[in-house]
Amino acid sequence: MTPGQARSFFAPVIPEDFVPFKYFDELGQQYPASPVEPMGEIKEFLDSKSAKYVELNF
């Protein structure tokens, strides 16, 4: 392929009644995400930052 040369792009055919939010909601129900806990030094760093934030706001 030559740089700057025009290329063809063909988008997938999407049905007219497609509702993206409904699709992603159903997908999320099929494959639920599991929470991820930070580990080690990252957790200590985040805990120290949130502790400082809480102290400043009270």
C-alpha cells in the first residue's frame, strides 16, 4: 500500500431497530465484570491519596 493512497472502507450493515444501549446492557448481563482490587504499592498509594483528600474536606 502506498502512503496517501485512497482506500475503501465498508461499514457493517446495522439493522434499523438496533439500540446500542440495549445491546451493551444485554452483553454486560451475559459477561458481568468482576471488580479489580489494586495491589501492593498501588493500593498503598491510592489509600494515602484518598486519606489526604478526606482529611482536607472535613
